[in-house]
Amino acid sequence: MKQPHFNLRSKFNKVEKYFSPKVIGEVNDVFIKIAKIKGDEIPWHNHKDEDELFYIVEGSLLFEVENEDAFTMNQGDLFIVKRGVNHKVSATEECKIMLIENKSTAHTGDVVTDVTKSIQDQLT
């Protein structure tokens, strides 16, 4: 069986829209996704049944967690949002992130806005 091999930078070059995660791989029941973030369009949301891992590939990301002080994540930083925790992210300048999520994780939880993407949208 051929092993998947690709360059992460070339995958980011194909991401055309902000706040639009793209699946770049799978490990068991988990998707590996990448996204570009710029602006403040992601709503407050949570994932009631899944944890979510954020890894900053390039740039800076403002991370807000309900009832906690906001913090900035920079290149190389990693943060795991535990299930059920309300959170939102934003960036003044373009930020490239990697997400590791269960395949069942909805993009913006139960909150649906103009930026919400279905799993199908994230696969294409």
C-alpha cells in the first residue's frame, strides 16, 4: 500500500478561503485538517463530544476560551480544547493552523453561521 506523502506548504497554497478547513489526511477515526485564519468571523462555539487540537504552523492566533483570559498562540504552539469548552479564534494577519479532530467534529459545533463548513465541504 502506498503511503501518503506531501508537502504541508503546498497544501496551504491550495487553501483559498479563510475559515475553511481542509482535510489533508486521516489517522484512524481522526481527520488532520489545515486552515487559514484572518479576521474575527468564527463564532463562540464548542464541541460537546470531542476534544480539538490546534497547532500554529505560521503566524499568530488569538485564542479565547470562555471564563478565561484570552491568549495569543504563535508558530509552533499547540493547544487542546477539551470537549464542551466554549471557544473562538481570530487573527489580525493571516495565520496558518493545523487541526486534529475526530471525524464527527462539526466545524463550529451546534452554531451555524456563514463561515460554517460541512465535513463534505472540508473534504473537497
